[in-house]
Amino acid sequence: MMKRSSSLLIFTVLSLQLISAVGWELSIPSTTTARSSLRVREGSRFKIAIFADLHFGEDSWTDWGPRQDANSVNVMSKVLDAETPDFVVYLGDVVTANNIAIQNASLFWDKAISPTRDRNIPWTSLFGNHDDASFVWPLDWFSSSGIPPIICPSVSNSSSWSSDDGCGFRGTTRVELIQEELKAANALSYSTIGPKELWPSVSNYVIPVESSDDSKPAVALMYFLDSGGGSYPEVISNAQVEWFKTKSNTLNPDLSIPELIFWHIPSKEYKKVAPRLWITRPCVGSINKERVDAQEAENGMMRVLEKRSSVKAVFVGHNHGLDWCCPYKDKLWLCFARHTGYGGYGNWPRGSRILEITEVPFRIKSWIRMEDGTVHSEVNLTSD
């Protein structure tokens, strides 16, 4: 979700830094340095920061847009410096592509990733409903001020772009966004282009958190799924459900490894556990300011998850005015992250959901770290 475009006041030609782009390749890039396994350090806990709904790139032709992006960088920087996480999850709607008037939205995506990369913290990203959405033309552009000039990418390789075929508004695909992220990642990005048979759903993959003891199995398995939206409907497809069943049964056949699930748009099951008004036990959180805006369909995904005793929690974003965790059928937790970005709708204070995994004895705790440094809503996501 996002803030709608504000009135166009003065538009100058976008700077070369923001509008130049290279020709896209459809091969999956490889990094020059192999990324290492995520691993719990001996005697330490493994900490994850979740950044949700940053919405970079909105109204970039105004003073307001770049200021919001700078504020979002400030939020992430404060959280990273206070929490010093081992890993960061970008939980979708990293950019607002439908408000980005250039073909290469990766320029804004890169800016959103930069606070984490600059601190040499590994991260991963998945897609929300705005990351590859089609550009929405502001009506003000059709007033007397006219449509602003857009400089198209240079023609290269097999590209047929030219300055007069509307290339500036074509958008950047999910695959292209990950490709460009990996090129600049210095082996810190764990983002993955998922199996082609699941496309147009792209961000589907698994990342294990390895034990500090090489002789032991993974401490946890983190599954990332693309919940759609933008260029296609807001769904988890039956193909994704089958992929998850196969993958999880292969990696964790005896359900002995705890599993955490991440996607962007909440399932309809979130509506069933949502607090009616105030957040009271057993739910834990601080804001419950809107109704759950759920997926169109998830094709039985929640039924699969509830049957796996190894699944401890599902984490979503999308709703900026919700930050609670609630138990689901006494089997797992359904959690919202915290709206991190200054882009998008709502003026609730920004922050980040933090996860902390303890290996021995195994435990997952979570809390919310706010931009102002305060901490609240601590919850134990595992049974004692």
C-alpha cells in the first residue's frame, strides 16, 4: 500500500543518476565471491531485523519523495545500530514501482538496501504488491504543465528501446530487480530467483540457519514465498503450495527443525485471529488501527502450515497500521512486521520487528524496535 501521488508542482528533467540504465540480461547473475552459510555463532543468539513496506521512489520529482526516502534510511540505520542483527529481511514493497517514472526501479531498490549493505550485514528480499506494479500516470501530468521529459536507457544488446516508444514507463520486473540486487551485493544478498515453474511468482526459496556445531542439523529453516500483487493477482498459487510441501518434506521430513515463514500479504486466516479493538492476550502488539487486507487466495497454504508442528510463525507486512502477533489454532503464530518506511500510507511511528533465535535451549523471541529507540511488544514464539 502507498501514498497516492501528490500534485505536480515543478518537474525538471530527472538526473542522469536516476534515469540511466543498462541493458537487461535474462541470465541469473553470479556473485564474484561465494556467500557463506548463515550460522549461529557459538554462545550467541541469531538476530533478524525485518524491514517492511519501505516504499522507496514515491513522488521522486517533488521535494517530498526524496525526503521520505532519507527518513526511511534513517529508521533502518537507527535499528541496525541499536540491534546489530545478524541478518535482515526486506519483507516486500521495498519500492513503489507504480509511482516510479523510470524504467530502472533498481536505482531506488539499491538505495533501500544500502544501510544494510554498508554495514556488511547479510540480507534477503521478497516481493510485495508494489515492487513491480505498472506505472500509474498522475493526472496532474496532463494539465498545462505537461508530461515531464523522460530519458530512456541506451539501446544495447537485444534491446529495442528508443526514446520515442514509451520505454521510461515500462517498469522493472521481479526478475530484473533481483538480478540487479545480486550484482551489487558483494555476496551479502541471499535473495534468490525461485523455480521458473512457479513464475510469475519469483521470490520462493529457503535459507537455513546453521548450527554453531557442524555435526548438528540446521537450527531453523526460513521459507520465503511470493504472495503476488503488482504485475499479477495477490495469491499464493497451488504450484507454490506443492513446491513448499515437496521442499519442506525433503529438508525436514521428521519435522525436527523449526521453520519460519515469510511473505508480504497476509492470509485470510489473519482476519480470524485479529483483535476486535484493543490488543489483549494472547495477542501481543501495540497498534491495531485497520482491518486486515488479505490475499485474494492462498490455495490451502495455511492448512499445510498448521499440519506441520515444526512451523512456529508466519511474518507478513502490507498493513501499515498493524503490528501484532496472535496465536493461530494454538499451533503457530501469525505476526505482522512493523511499518518501517516513510513512504506509503499512514503516519504511525516507524520501526522494525526483531526476531532472536536461541540455539540451546531452542527459543524464538520477538519484539519491536522503534525509530526513537524504544522497545515494546516482546513475545515468545515457542513453547517453553
